[in-house]
Amino acid sequence: MHLQIPREPYLLMCTLIFVFSACNKREKIQNYVLDGSFEKWHPITLTFDGPQISETDADNPFLNYALQVDFQNGKDLYTVHGFYAADGDAAETSAN
């Protein structure tokens, strides 16, 4: 017995799956530096290169970019939101 699937709904479904899967752009950073004392409750810094942007650009890093880091240990998963820090020393260097 051969099951017949109508062609139009099948093509529509495949197209929608492709379109919606392309809408969620996530980049995994491969090159990074993790720094800190690595003691409980102490801050750590994750540094990586990204696009060259400034808070004065039309593509505002405070509005148009998001950073989330997932930390996982076994079944436990914690998502931490990051922030834009320019060059990391903007108060001293007047970085944009």
C-alpha cells in the first residue's frame, strides 16, 4: 500500500519550516578568553571579538544586539545575559 501525500500542503510545510528555521540566527563564538579567579560568587569575564560597532552607530549595540551565555553542569542549565562593554575600559579611554 502506497500513501499519497498532497503536493501543495507538503511544499508549503517544507517552505515554512525552512523560513522559520532561518529566522533564528545564533552564532557560536569559537575563539574567546575566559578570565577571573574562578571562585564561587566571584565574577568572571568572557572576552571575544565581535563586529566593530559604536553606541553612536545607526546599528546601536545597546538596542540591536543581545548576548546570552549558557552554563551547564549535568541537567542544570543557567542562562546569563551579558552586556556591551566597548573596549572594556571606556571610562578611561573615551571609547565609543
